[in-house]
Amino acid sequence: MTEPAKPAAAMQSLLPAFQEQDARFASAFDLVTEAIANHAFPSAVLAVTHRGQLIIWRAFGRFTYDAGSPHVSPTTVYDLASLTKVVATTSMAMLLFERGLLDIEAPVVAIAPEFAAGSSDPRRKSITVRMLLAHSSGLPAYEQLYNRASTRDTLIASAMTMPLKADPMTHAEYSDIGFIILGELLSRVANESIDRFCSREVFAPLEISSAAFCPPAEWRRHIPPTVDDRDFRMRVVQGEVHDENASVMGGVSGHAGLFASAYDVALFAHCMLAGGAPVVRPATVNMFTRRESLPPGTSHALGWDTPSQPSQSGRHFSPRSYGHLGYTGTSLWCDAERQLSVTLLTNRVWPDRSSQAIKQVRPSVHDAIVEALSQES
């Protein structure tokens, strides 16, 4: 895979200003380097935007812990895992909402009657699209649907009939199941798959060159592996989606499946912080990134999350911040007050997803970046 081009239009709006990054952000970089040495993750790429400038664009480590493994580069593409939920799925929901095609207050059964068909649970008919976006539907967080579904259609059918874990709107519980269903609803509304819709309506307008579901075969050996899967696929997973449910769905789902470079995720973040142009309007960005008032105690916005202490965004991101994490070791946090975004992509699940050290590393890196900027102001 050749290095993704830096489109002139994109670079005019996101100005390169990372020439002195090693000196300005030495403390943050030291944290990432130390984390790699301690096997928190074998590799990382960090891209940070601030007030319209790309102030950090830096790669660390190798594809694996093997000393002979390839070095990552700033343009290395990663499995974004659940960042798919915001970069692709929520963006698609925002666009369909703006165009008057998606009513987020509509019941799920209005789009997918099978969600309640054959069920004796009357609560299912009250669940809305908004509840799926805000993780307040009462659906369970996760189920190994891949153990009982061998095709995309059967897995979606299984998700659609998943019993509720709680009454809708009583509390928020982050749910992959909800976003599998949401992805299917959006595809039905648009009469087009998420990958095709987002490629044309989100990634093309931003001149994003590396974002893709199911990366081309020629990319694969240039993408860091995520897991040596000894349980399900019985092979090293590299250049194909890590998530097993998404794998059964052919790599395209509302909850996981998108790949991209840190630079292109930063371009997307810059778009959001700039009010959504040229993809969506500022009012839509504000609506979807504002924390929901119900259920009580929720930290979720529509698709996005917001900081709740202790937060993976660290101690300094403002109440006007929003972000998301990905299971493979990816994250994106945006602070609308500071006009700051931090994209950190890793493959922390290599080789066996056992390391949880990123939970300590990630907030420390965010803190170090904000503190360095504060010292300059």
C-alpha cells in the first residue's frame, strides 16, 4: 500500500504544524514509548489537531513485539473497531436525519417489524432509534452471536430478536447489539449499505483516502495484526475486522468494521470541530454530540460518549467534549471548547487481547498533551 495522499484541499483546512512536535510533546511521546516497552500495545499512531492545525502526527513501535516486525508509519491503517460507531454509523444517521429521511423518535418496529414480531415483550414496541443511538434501549451490551449465526442475515436476525436486559430508558448500557440493529435500520432507510453510503457521503467530501470497510487485499500486509485467533478463525487476523460478529457479517456492520489511518480520523475530527462542513450542519453536530438528559446519570450523547470521571480522555477535557473508544485500542476525543482533537490508534489486542494497560496509558497521554498546550498559552 502506498502512502495515502494528502489532498490539497484537506491540508488547506487542516494546516500542518507538527514540525516541532518532538520537543513540544516529549512527555506524551515518552508515555507512548514506555507503554510499548511495557507491552501495553506493540504500536501506536497519534494525530492531534488544535485550532485548525495538525500539531502531532507521530508513529511509534512495530506491527508486533517481534524485533523483525515492520515499523509502523504515520499513515499506517488500523482496525478502528467501535470508532466505526461514530465515524461511520452516527455520521450516516446525522445525514439521514438532516435530509428528513430518518426520524430518530420513530420506533424501531416502524423500520424493522421483526424487532417485535413473535415477541410477547410489549416493551420492544416502545424502543426508538434515539434509544439505540444513546444506548438506552435496554438491549444487552454484547452477545457472541457468531457462535450461533454463520451468515450476515442470520446474525442480524439473531440481534433483532435478542431479549431485553432492562426496561428501556431506565439506565444506559453501551450496546454492540443496539448498533448492529441500528446499522441495519440505516441501511434500510437509505436503501444502501453503510460502507457504500459513507464512502460517498462522508469520506469523499472530506477527501479521506484510507477509510474503508473490508480493506483491499493489497493493503492487508501493511495493516498491523490484531489477534492470533485460536478460538474462532484459527489464524492471525490482519487486515480484516477483529470483531467476530462483524466478521460473520462480512466485515460491514454498524458497530465495527471500519479501517482508517490516524490522519484521516483526525481529518474527520477537524470536520466535527469546525461545525460539520462539508458533511453536515453545525446544528446537527451540536445535537448529536450533546449529552442526553435521560436516563439519569448517562454519559452518552447520540452515538458519541462524553467525559465522566474517571474518563479515558483524562482530567482536562472540558464538559463540551465528546469521544469514543474502540476495543482494538483505538480512541478519538474532541474538545469543542479547546478546539482540540486527539486520535490514538493502537493494536493493543495483539496477540491475545489480554492486556488492559491502555486504560492507564490513554488518559495519561491526553493529560500530557493538554498540559503541554497549557504551558504554551
